[in-house]
Amino acid sequence: MTAECGVLLIFDEIITLRLARGGAQAMYGITPDLTTVAKIIGGGLPVGGFGGRADVMATFDPRAWHGGAFGDVQRQRGDDGGGAGRAGAAD
């Protein structure tokens, strides 16, 4: 259905990866365009990853910083992620 509509199907396997070898996508026989995983791949440490179809992954530029939910990285760099949390900040 998503291919017919021209949208990506993304599976967030952060919890469901534990349900079966291959996660929910293996359980239901669905192949998403992108898959996200997190703590389970890092043994409980704050790590995340994603992967997907080659044509979709080709748009990812590993040389660029791709922000996410790890706010500590942004604070360490002195980067607020493009304006997040700047309400009332003096420029």
C-alpha cells in the first residue's frame, strides 16, 4: 500500500526486535523501507541504528551530522539541533 501511495514504510523495532528473530517484520512477513533499532543492539547502552533499501540509504550522507534523540551529543557540541529549546534566548 505504501508503495502505491509513494510513501516509505518505517518499522521502529526498538521494542519489537525482541519478539522474534528479525523482529515484527519477520513475524508479520512485511519488508519495510527503513528499520530503526536502539538499545538492544548496544547491550542497553544509548545507541541507535537504522538501515533500509539501498535506494533509500543512498540519500543518507555519512559525512553530515544527523541529529536524533541523543540530546547529550548536541549539548557537548554546543549545537541545539537547529533552534530547539531557544525560546526566549537572546541572540
